[in-house]
Amino acid sequence: MVQAWSGWKRFPDAASGDNVEAPIGPGVYEVRHTLTGRLIAFGHAANVAHAITELKVDRGNPITRLFKPASLTSRVADLEYRTFAAASRADAKTAAQRLKGLRQVAWRRRLDARGAARPPH
């Protein structure tokens, strides 16, 4: 069976009663900014749903910003996430390393293509 990423889902806002829709077991997660596509968080966990709920994001309350660690982004509504289920914690770690490597190769190719498209000075 071929494993695949879930579809992108709006990041849950606990204040609105939203819930995380993610595996309770091991896997990989990715959080990105909806409009820019900028990667906000990426990792593997024994419990993906718990890992996503534990991410520190700004819930919009200015008073809590004084006492909490720096958040990942300015607004929860600007985030989306997807998950990749794994059979075991070790499989999740291996998948995360493989996916991270694929991302790095893609970025290198993109940068090389930009450099080749530039005229010489």
C-alpha cells in the first residue's frame, strides 16, 4: 500500500471549538502559511494529533503574548496542516528524514534553475 499525505486542512482554532483531524498514532506533520506557502512547522511524532495541538501558535490574545513563548505565526486562521501516517515511530522518523531530503533536493534544483536563467555579468 502506498502511503500519501492527507489533504490540507485548516489549522484548528481551539477558541472556536475546532478539532484536529490527524492520526492518533505515529506519523509526520507539516504546517504552512495558507497564503504564502511558507513552511511553519515540520516533524514526526508518536502521536501526530497531540503534536499538532501542542504547537505554539498565537491565539490572538495580546495579554497571553506577554507570558507565552514566541508563536509560529501571527494568526491561527492563516495556517493549514497535513499529515502522513506511519506504521511505527521509527517509520515516521524515517519518512520525515526522506521527505526533508526530497524538499532539500527540490530547493537546490530551484536555486540552480534560477542561477542558470540569469545572464552573465
